[in-house]
Amino acid sequence: MPDPVVLAVTVILLFPMGFFLMSAPAFLLVKLDIPEVTQLLRGVFNAYFLMVSIAGAIGTIAFAVTGRLGFAVGIALIVAFAIRARSWFLRQMDVEFSARDAGDAGAVRRLRRLHWGGMACNAVQLAAVLVSIPYLGGAPG
């Protein structure tokens, strides 16, 4: 039987990943040359990485306290990635917003590539967490 705290923390960590998994593809249906749409997309990225960082930090502590150091390290790596990726993605989006507003026709394509990259990052992290769920019931370690 998995520890209820560990199970709860895993579900809490899955929440922002599921949120992004469901919300990000909607932006594939709209043009990214509309400033309001891209600002909303930036907000979704910001919220996603912030939520994963916070939930992951809580998860890291919970896994460490329950003696599952391997899981704690894995979640800590997700947190470190989310913190770094948040600043990188937001900075890149701001650069492309400026380029788009200055008339650079390729900026929208680069924004779309960032969008796809963010969705891919989320998919990899989500898969890693989902794959680890069957191992949560085992002995700490």
C-alpha cells in the first residue's frame, strides 16, 4: 500500500502537468500573431512552470521525509528543470514578441516552435511521473 502522503503529493504534482496538457493544445487552434493570444499563452507557460516548481518542491520534501530518496531526487530534478525552463521560455517568448511587433515574419513561427517545445517538455515530465506511480507502493528507497 502506498503511503497516503506520497500518493497525495503525486496527485498534486500531476495537477499542473494535467492542466498544461489540456490547456496548451488549445493554442494550436489560434494564430500567434494576435498579441492578446500570445500574452495568454505566456501566462499559461508562466503558471505551469511556477505550479510545477511549487508542487515539486513540496513533493521533494514529502518524498525525502518518507524515506524515498530516489523519488525525492527525481522530483527535485523536475523542480530544477521547471525553474530554469520558466526563465528561459519566458525570456524567449518576450524576445519573439518584440520581434513580431517589429515586423519579423519568422517570429510567429519561432513562437509556435516554443509552444511545441513546452508541450514536449511537459509530456516528458508527465510520462516520468506516471511511469513512477507503480513503484510508489514499494519499500522506501
